[in-house]
Amino acid sequence: MSDTETKTVKATVTRDFTDAGSEKRFTAGTTINITAGEFGNYSAAGLVEAVADDTAAANAGDPAKTGRTRS
């Protein structure tokens, strides 16, 4: 994967919501593909959960969850 490709995460929507910035609507119980950045924001707000297969991908950018430290 090149550095220019956007990394995506498969997530399950935990409740209905509309993203204020993009005005995209999401329905609880659906599975969506979102960018890692969107996942971080939505997950922090309790709006989505990573699908089991993508849990590692969702944690890839978080040193606390991967055991890596930033230099």
C-alpha cells in the first residue's frame, strides 16, 4: 500500500447519527467502511465499533493499543 492510499476501517454503527461536517447520515446496526481518522472520531464519541476483522487496522494508528511509541 502506498502512502497516498487512504486506510479504511470496517465499523458497525452503534446508533443513528449524522456527521456534522459532512452531513452524512448513518443508521444503527449497519456496517460501513470509513477512514481511520473518521473511525477515531466516531469511536471516541461512541458512535461506531470496529468489526472484529478490522480491530487491528483500527488500532494501527494508536501507539497505546499497539505497544509502539512515537519517536
